[in-house]
Amino acid sequence: MGKKPEVQAAGAQGGKTICGAEGCKTSDHRFGFCSEHYEQFKFGLIKKDGKPVSDYEKKFGHYEAFKRRVAQKAA
């Protein structure tokens, strides 16, 4: 019997996988996203397929406020 063909991850290019978010060409880091888009995925801004959620603008405002609060605590 023949070998099973290897299955490449979505966004794979020459053995290297790229971020699954729409328009991002950075190499992936976790769960198929770069570190920035993985954080946005965890926050609920983008779906597993890399597309933005329907209420992206509203959630993005909350995400930016969250990032500012975290930055102030670190300083």
C-alpha cells in the first residue's frame, strides 16, 4: 500500500505556516495565529477561520481600552 499524503495546515507555504487572520502574512505562533492575532482571537475579535466577528468595531473599542489599562499597570 502507498504512503498517506501529508496534510498541510491552512496557510502553509513551503513547510512554514502563516497567520490565519485575514491579510496577515506573519508566521503563526499559537493555534494558527501570530501573537497579536492570537490575543485578538482570545478576546473575541476574530473567529477561528480568521475573519472578524459581526460586532468587531464595538469589541475593538473594548480591546483597545483593555490594552491601555494593561499598559498603565505595567508602567
